[in-house]
Amino acid sequence: MHLDLTAVQAAWLTNAVQVGFVVGALGSSVLALADVWPLTRFMAGAALLAAGSNVLLVFVPDAVGTTAARFVTGVALAGIYPPALKLIATWFRSGRGLAMGVMVGALTLGSAMPHLLRASDSGLSWETVVLLCSVGSLAAAAIFGLVVREGPYAALRTPVSLRRMGAIFGNRPVMLANAGYFGHMWELYAMWGWFLAYATSAAAAGLTLPEPSLLTFLVIGSGAVGCLAGGFLSDRIGRCRTTMLMLAMSGMSAVLIGVFFNGPIWLFMPVALIWGFSVVADSAQFSAAVSELSDPSTIGSALAFQMGVGFSITIVAIWLTPVVADALGSWRWSFLVLVPGPVAGFLAMRALRRHPAAAAMASGRR
């Protein structure tokens, strides 16, 4: 980038999108924007805002302006991601888990793409990448505004009321699904954000690996397949069973990746790929659960609340992971700090499975 950033400024630039998303999602939840405004118009406006704030990166003159632009981009994304899940819920009652899994799988593949570009040495300037992303956001705005419409299961729009938040907090099954999601999010973005550093460290310690950026793309990208598998399983064996299975797999992988830090490679690679597969495979299913357990008039607010709190948790985990690595003097066991997340999530979903209201999910499959 054209700015000469200090380490602190670079950290703020990295986290600005996350912070903006949290502010946007929680604000949207309190104001019930996705439950009051027409979804497609709301999402089209948010996509336009994302395109504009993103393209400002090419023109803003200083670190403060750049960070502010990234913050606004995060706010805008909060007007797209949670409402998109609600939009899917308006089209699907059966098969909702797989439908949401497809969407989150696409997000996962998009998150992996920068690592592929880095590995391929495409030669594209960062300005070109930014502009292409903005063009994509403009195209999304056109699709939302002109093509997409809400499905036959859309709820009636109701006036803004702060009682909605009380309805969310007072709904124990919803909050148990949220607790599962929060545990999942403690692990997910820290793993995604720091796996490249981990693989690079393992290679430097003597483990013969593929090019670290390519490996990181493969690991994160495998989550797209995981999302499809998680959606397929969730619709057939239940939301709770599927999320518990994936949380157990990812938590064990976070432990085993350290065990095989020095090899052999034929064990390190499968663990890494299984972790990438399972760490996000359950993500959409927590949202599917909330959409089925919430009152129809509060689904948009409930999803925005879930993601706002979940992404705020990622900020702490992303910050803490390298701090632990530095304190230990090596990346080898740094991912152990993520293990409490899937453990807590597993216990929450086990409690939800025992709740009578769990019968409302996946046509009675728990």
C-alpha cells in the first residue's frame, strides 16, 4: 500500500473492517433494520456503500482516512451478510441448512482467494485488486436491487421496538444457538488469519510443506466443501448433531496441528485440511438454527445480533493468538488458545439438543 504505516496503524487497518461490521450488525439489530426495511433495497444500499468506501482506499491520503474507509466498509458488509441469510430463510423451510451452507461456502472460498493470488504471483497491483472488488460490489448492488426478491416465507414488517432485543435475550433456545456460534467464532477467524504464519513457521522449523500461501488457500478453501457437507448433514441428522460433530473435529484439529508441527507431513497435511474443512462447516447451521427458533418478526434482528457479537469475539481471538505465540517463543502450541471456543460451543449445542424447542429445527431433526 502507498502508506508508510506503523505496526499499530497496520493493526488498526486490519481490524477496522471487523470493528465496523460489529458496529453495523449490532446497530442493525437494535434498530431492526432487516426486519423493517425491504431486504433487497437494504442490501443494495449496503453494497453501494461498500463499493464507495472501498474505492476510497485508492484516493485517501493518510492512515486515518484509510482506516476510516475500512471501518465504513465493515459497517456496509453488516448490511449484506446477515440480511442475506434472512433472505435465504424466506425461500427455504426444508433444505434451509444446505441453502445457507452454500452461501457461507461461497464466502469461505472468497476468503481463501487472496492466498491463491499471492501464491500465483499474478502481478496485479493492490489498486487494481481494490477497484475490481468495488466493481464486484456494484454488480451485487444491481443484482440485489433489480433481480433478487424475497421468498414466499417472508414475515410481515413491523414497527421498530426495543422489545425485540428482549425477545432475543429471553429466548433460551436462540441464546444457546448463539452461544454455540460464539464458541465457533472464537476459533474461526483466528485460525483463518494466522494459519499462513503458522505454516511459514513450521516450514522454517524444517517441515517440508507446499508453498505456505498455496497451502493456506487449500486449507481455508476446503471449508467451502465443509459448508456444503455441513448443510447436507444438518438437514438430515439435525443442526445440533452436525454442529457438535464439526466442533469436536475442529477442536481436536487445533490440538493435533501442534502435535505434528514438526511432521511427519503425511499427518500434518490431513490434520490441516480436516481443520480447514470442519472449522467453518457448522457456521451457517448456527444461523439456520436461529432463523428457525426465532419469532418470524425478529429473524433479521436475531441474525444481526448473533453476527455482531460473534465478530466482536473474533477481534479478541485474532489479537490474542500471536501474543500467545510470542510468549511461548514459537507458533507450535499457539492454537491451543482457540480450543476453549469449540468446547464451549459443543456444550451449548448439546444443551440445545435437549431443549424441547429444538424440535423446531430441521423438520424435527436435532
